Amino acid sequence: MGRKQGTGPGTIAMLKPGDAAPPFSLQAGDGKTVVLSDFRGRKVVLYFYPKDDTPGCTREACGFRDALPRAARSGAVVLGVSRDPLPSHQRFAEKFRLTFPLLSDPDAAVCKAYGVYKQKSLYGRTYWGIERMTFLIDEEGRIARIFPHVKVDGHVDAVLQALKGAP
């Protein structure tokens, strides 16, 4: 795995393409447990987002929802991760007809393992939260591509291009 960095609540991983994707087992909004290793042999689009039912996160989730058929044609599954509790994920998925798993990481253990739990600031207030980031994981469970500092507009299309193997 890549080097470690940071101070604050836990040590944060700095992953790079080629690294083994950190394993996880998280509950989805529908109550099912999702284990990364269950997807061995398939590509995984693992996207981290800050908060259910907020404008940017909703646009991103709906973009992935609308792109699911194209992602599936590339042999990929989509998984979303935030620290929101399961009932929040369930309401969010129902409200926007999201048909892929939204995984709850309440203690940020998986967020830290992927290096997306970072110190942020808003209106002069400093806090720890999730940086919007997406990881493409290949069929062997290795990080194929990382999309850091994601801007929602155009992001899903960039991920789909990467799934096709475009640079």
C-alpha cells in the first residue's frame, strides 16, 4: 500500500494505482453486507461522497445511477460510500431511485483506509470529513485509477471513459 500521512483522527492512507485495494465489509442501506472481495473478477467503481441528499452528492449519485447500464457493459459495479447511517442511505436511495449499494462507514475506517477522510474547512470552521473521490478497482482487486478532488460535472463520463480503457 502507499505511504501514510496526516495527523488527527487516525492515519490516512495515500494509495496509488497498482496498490491492492484495502479490503472492507460494510452494510448497505438495504441492510445487506457488501464485501469488496465478493467482486473479485469484476471492475468496481468505488466512489466516496460527503453526505446523502445534498445537491452535489445527489447529482453525482443520479449520474452513476443513469450510467449503470454503460458501467455494467464494461463489467463494472458501482458502490457509493459515506459516513451517513443506514436509514439515511435507504431514504436517499428510495427518493432518487438509486439501484446500486450505498455503504455506511460510520467510524470512517474505510474512508481512512482509502485516504478520503481529510481535514476540511468551511466558513472558517475546521472539521474532518470525506473528500469526494473515486477509485476504479480492477478484476484482481488492485487500484487501477484514482480520481481525486472530484468535481461532479463531467465526473461520471470520465469514469466511464476510464472503464473503457481510455486515458
